[in-house]
Amino acid sequence: VFQCPVCMHVLNNPLVLSCGHRFCNSCVSAAAYFGQHSCPVCRKECVLNDDNIKIETLLGRFLQNHF
């Protein structure tokens, strides 16, 4: 539940895409850098920019304290 589906590690600075899937900030940044325009899990078309990505600060703090 707290694992990034891209790198398979505990979410680090978690972000949630418009489709609801969560990823590490660095994994989303890498996908955007390489031109990916869809969710790595469901393949829903999403623009990987600040307007379409929500930062999960509360979840990030929880994961830092407990994992």
C-alpha cells in the first residue's frame, strides 16, 4: 500500500496523479523527463506537470516517521 509501483520502494516524497495512483516524486520526474504521458499503472493519459499532480505531504511525513 505504501510502495511505489515503479521503483518498488516505500514512497519517497509521494505524489498522486489525476487517476489516483501514487508514486515517488523522483519516479514521476524521471517518467516526465523521458516523455511518458500516461500513468505507469493504468496507462490513463495524464500530463505530468504541477497542475495535474498532487503532493501528498501528510502521507510523506507518516512514511518518513514509520518506515
